[in-house]
Amino acid sequence: MLQSLEIELTSNKKQQPAADQLGFGNHFTDHMFIMDYSTDNGWHKPRIQPYQPIVLDPAAKVFHYGQTIFEGLKAYKTDDGRVLLFRPHKNIQRMNRSNERLSVPELNVDVVIEALKQLISVDKDWIPTAPSTSLYIRPFIIATQPQLGVAPSTHYQFIIIMSPVGAYYTEGVNPVKIFVESEYVRSVKGGVGEAKTAGNYAAGLKAQEIAKEKGYSQVLWLDGVHRKYIEEVGSMNVFFKLKGVVHTPALNGSILDGVTRNSIIQLLKHWNIEVIERPITIEELYKASQNGELEEAFGTGTAAVISPIGELNWQDDVLIINDGKTGELSKKLYDTLTGIQMGKLEDPLGWMVEATPVNV
Amino acid sequence: MLQSLEIELTSNKKQQPAADQLGFGNHFTDHMFIMDYSTDNGWHKPRIQPYQPIVLDPAAKVFHYGQTIFEGLKAYKTDDGRVLLFRPHKNIQRMNRSNERLSVPELNVDVVIEALKQLISVDKDWIPTAPSTSLYIRPFIIATQPQLGVAPSTHYQFIIIMSPVGAYYTEGVNPVKIFVESEYVRSVKGGVGEAKTAGNYAAGLKAQEIAKEKGYSQVLWLDGVHRKYIEEVGSMNVFFKLKGVVHTPALNGSILDGVTRNSIIQLLKHWNIEVIERPITIEELYKASQNGELEEAFGTGTAAVISPIGELNWQDDVLIINDGKTGELSKKLYDTLTGIQMGKLEDPLGWMVEATPVNV
């Protein structure tokens, strides 16, 4: 399909922001990728065009019934000028699992990866190189059929936009304070918690705002049925080091199958550190802490990579982890993962995919 | 605020569809209402303009994090030429409750109602008059800030579009067949099930598709915790008549507080028919059916008004209700409610609001 890729280059390049002014998701590159879908023609008309507004009928289903899927991944520029993508197939494969849950048509993974490489090639000058920076890539799908019946859309757009980013949390890799949420629920088995779809994030905003007012960066979500099993932290997966062994909630249908989560598990196993995926209760965690067995805690996600947790507040019972400092393992995982991603360290598990610009 | 309402009329009126070609949500009137929000200026710049595409940055938060709220209500034209709205304040008040849950800024209810009346006034020729037709009104809010951090948007648009509609179900007021969903879940306490937000509808599409393949119109949703309490049917509230008494699931945080639901309860009480809001299990319903106590079942919602249920399938155990025919009470409720809405019957509970066109 990509043999028919149309490329329209901008005649009006934007000024790029300074490396220390990036923030997260504020600035966008000069171009974007778009591809259309209709029931009759499938995915068609792949094109790279200048970054520009999307024009939709007010009745487009995305505004009313929420059929929208997204992904997030990053590209890095190495010291020797190569461009690397971190496990991009995992993201697009997950996008297809999200699509399946939300009745959105399947993508051809290879076509999307090739489109992404082409887009990066066009905007290669936008990849920042300062420490902790990268090019954040946001593929997403929206339902565009202008019709108000509650039924899957007949038309969609698949779009990729890209943003040069710095650290996701203003704290950087310093520990964050987390509020354990007891009232609101992110998702439940049988729902869409495993899918990367907009509704999951909208549902979490209120709890996040309340936590922020109390001085906490994010919430820790408990399961919707028993209200005791740990699910995620903010929009990240979560890990705990207990007596030298790393534990993380098992994938249960309501937890996102994170690419960083999967990579941390693989890396730990590669290092012969035991890692166990299982249901973990919040009560167990507090007891472990009292017994001095809770050594480290951290969130994992594409945006922040590793985010150490220094404090938990569960119903006003405050738990300090590792004296509120970044743990040794958390730091080692962060340094190793970002080192591999930036091409500074060996890539023992074959994660990085070269997207070195071709001539377009 | 509406003193500053700007009205731009179209110079290119569309051809209106024939009454028997309407369907639901396929055609839109000549104009729309828009109002902007920013953190700095609040809701501002109310305007009526020709129906036209919405232009959004690809990073607009509505596409990524799902902050979107909608409502649905109807306008009717009476035989003597008046225009009536059915309980419009209830819808906009509910919109504010949804807004609160999704961290979307509050609307001024009176301003919205006035805007709606003005919009109807401009497009008054679009209100259909054939039996079972009406003008469906879709107010909605979308988050427009172009920023990829997971946080409430700083900018929104509030929009009203309108669609002349016929019956929502092709079955009309004839009984529908319903599949009791055991795998997928619509919502759970602590989630956003009580809010009218896009994500709830996207989450339900897959179950609906599977039910359709099996020959059922809609699914009946069970609760996400115990998987036994009845919540909603499709995107409607649900009622059961058991031994002359009407029962409906109590509002519990995961069920939509339907305007039609509320009206049915009021109407039944007005008729001195007992109606009980309480938790109802699917098992109880099957037992009642076996004992000959389940007399009628019906869904209620703005789109379909009353939708009789003729058959339930719960794990392949098929339950036929009232011989698969529309029940006497269901019919009476439909006739009374639509009679009041169309201005053909007295309005004993003071529901109808005149939106008779003023000169614009």
C-alpha cells in the first residue's frame, strides 16, 4: 500500500523550541501522516502532509460515541546520527488489540511501521538530542462517520503526529508522591481497561485532580470489584521490590499491557532477578512496608520510562518508601533502559529498530 | 451572555429529506450553535452559524483523552403550530453532572436553554410533523486544547446540532429481542456510568455487535461487580412489570439517570401504579417469569421513548415476555408520553416547555 504514499512537504517550517523548553506534548513537528478507512475501501490513501487541523462533521462519531484508539512510542537520535525506535511493533500490535475491543478496523502493522519511518525521515531534524529528550510519537484513530446511531463507524482516520519532548513529570526521575484512590475506579474486568482508548483517561481525570489538590502527583488505582487489588498508577504500570524480588500486578483484563512493563520484566529476567506477575493487594503492601520488606516501588510507561514512588497515601495512612529516595534498582532500570534507547548501551534483547532516514 | 449572540444565516439551505426517509441521526438542519470556553474567559462567544465542519488541531484532547459530554432531547411541532421541548432543563442539568464527573466546566443552564430556543427558531422548518417523528437535539462538549499531557483541557467547545428523526429502532414500538451480556461490562460503581460521555458508548459496541450477530437488537447489561444485578438495556433504562407492580433498577452510580426513566416513574405514580426502584437480579427475573409473574418489560430513552422487550436470552436460556407482544402498560405509557410530547394530550406534570419561534 505504501507504494502509493503521497508526500506533500510544508513550505513553511516552524521554528523549533529550545531543548529546555520542550515539556511534554506541547510542540509538534512540521508534518503528519494520515490514512483513511471506509467499509467499502478498507484503509486507503496513505499520505504525509504538513501538520494541519483535522476537519470533521460535528456529527462525527468520535465526538459522540468515543471510538478512538491511541498509542505512544518514542524515537531517539544516537550520538553517531542513527535514529532508533523502541519496540514499535509492540505498540502497533497493541493498537490492533485495542481496535478489536472497540470495534475499530485492524491495521496492517508493517504498513504502519513503514509509514512511521517515512514520517520520521521527513521530520528527522525534530528529534532532540539533549539528555532525557526524545521524539514522542502519537499514532491515533478516530471514527469519522457523521451519524448519531450507537453503532461502529463506517469511516475512520488513522493519524500519526510527533512531538519533541523532555521529561513527562516535572520531578524528572525523582520520586513522586501517590494517592491510593478508594472512591473512583479506572476500569473493571469486562470493560475496556486493557485498551488504549480515550475514555479510560477521561474517567481518571477527576481522581487525579483531587489527588493533585492534596499534593500528590498521581493516583494508584485499585480494582473495581474488590477495591483492594493494585492495578495501575496514574497512566503507568507499577512494580514493587519486596525482599529482593520484583512483583507487578498480573494482566487481568483491566490493566494495560504496557510495552515498558514488558521490557522491565524481560530486563529483570535477563539479569536473573526474580520477577513475579500476580494479584497484589494494597493491604499486603502496607504490611510489607511495616515489616521492612518493601524496598522500592516505581511506575513504568513510555512517557516517563521509570517513575520512582517515594510515598503512598492510603486513607490518610502515609507510607514512605526507601526514605522517599530513588531506589538502586529503579535507577539502574532507568539508566539501562534509556541507555539502550539512546543507543549508548548494548541492546541485549534486540529491542531497537533502526529508522535511519532514507532519502524521500 | 446571550445578549451577545451572533447569528449568521446560511445562504445555501439544504433540501429536507422526506418524512419516511429520516431514520435516526442521518440528516442535520441548516444551522448549529457554538460557544467557546477557555480557562481565562469562561464560556464566551455564543453564536449560531451555518452547519459546518469543526476544525481541530490533531492534538486536541478530545481525540486522545476523551473529555466529551453529550445530551439528547427532542422538540415537537404541535397541530396548532407550537414548538414544544420535553423537559429540557433536566437534560442540561444532567449535562452539568456529567461535566463535573469528567472535569469539564459547568454550563449556565438558562443560557443553554435560551440558545437552544434561538437555534430551533432559526431552523423551525426542520421539525417534522409525521407520526413518530421529531427534531432530535444533540448538545455536546469537546475538549479542544492541543496538548498531550493527561490533564483536564484548558479549552472546550459547546455545540448543538439538530436532526429530524423517525423511529430509533427499525422495529418501531414493536418488541425487541435482548441478549443478556455475561462477558462484557458497561460500567462499574466509581466509574463514569452515570455520566453521558462518549467512552461509555464505545465500550458497549463490541457486545452489541456480538448480540446482533446472534439475532438480538441490544444487550442487557449486568453490574460489573457481582454480574447479576440488571443495569441498563442497550443505551436505555429498563423497567419490569411484576404482578401489577413496576420495578426498575435503582440509581447506583453506574446507571444513567434517564429523563424518560424519571418521567415514566412520575407518570406511573400519577396513575397510582406502584413503582419500586431497587436492585433487581437477572435470576429473580427468570424465576418470576417461570412463576408467571413477569408481565411486561420495556426499555426507556429519549431516542426510542418506550421499547418493549419481547425476549431475553441469558446464557442460551430464552425467556419470552408477554408472548413476545407489546404489553398493555408499555403501549399506554408510549401513547401517553408521545401524546404529551406532541401536544395532543394534557400535560398533567408540567413537562413541556414552549419554544415557539420568536422573530430572529
